[in-house]
Amino acid sequence: RDYTGGTCGDGAGGRHAAGGAAGGDGAAGGGEAERGEDREGGGSGGFAGLLDTEKLKGRKELLALGREFKLQALQVVVHIDRSLGVRSDMQVPQGTTIRALKDRLCAKDPTGTSKPEAFTLQVAGSNTALHDDSRLSSDTLELELHTS
């Protein structure tokens, strides 16, 4: 491959394609350097920018710079049997999936017989089961367990 068209970053080699490792051979790329394109500003430290509209084109790694993002911890209450007052209180990161929460509930079962497929979780007062791929948020802090 010819990597001579344009530079990616600080000019110290510039032989990698965007998305590849800095100073690498560009094998993971498919980016600007291979196509002979150069972006205005070119990035810094051997990195090139990637437009929001640009597709990754098979690249598996993409490095990003930005502010640190911390997920807020949520205090979730799952009512297992409201009439008996049986519930499980858990602290989980915001964005945890319902499936992951069900797995945690099963792991806490002292009998070890609970299976995540055997029950659903619903927002308290709702008649609609939450899908296993749904993510916990401030709207899903109080849940009820229903057996299938």
C-alpha cells in the first residue's frame, strides 16, 4: 500500500491510517492516509479526525479524546413479593440492562434455582414487562418481579 498521500498528525512517520495505532503500519485502517487525503488541521500526536458522517469501513478500533464520562449509580428496588414485603435493594450503574439486573437477582437467590428466563421485571404499577435489552434509568428505579 502507498501511504505517502497526506499526513496524519504530527508528521512523525504518519504511516498509519485513521483508526490504526499511532506509528503503526495502517493495516487496521482504511482511512485518509491510504486514500491520499489530508484533513485540515490533521489532528495531533499521530491521530486524524473522523467526521460524524464517515463510516468506520471495517475498522475495529477507534480512539477518542474528550471529557471523562462517569455513569451515575442508581439505587434500584425490586419487589419480589410485595404482599410479604420481600424485596431486593441494589446499587447499579445507570444504563445497566434488565438482563444484567435479572442475572444479579438470580445470583442472590440462596436456593440457586432462579433462572432469568423464568420471570419478568416491570416498572412498579405498570402491566408491561421490560425487555431484557432495556436499560435502567431514573424512570426505572422501582420494579416488580412477575413469574411467567
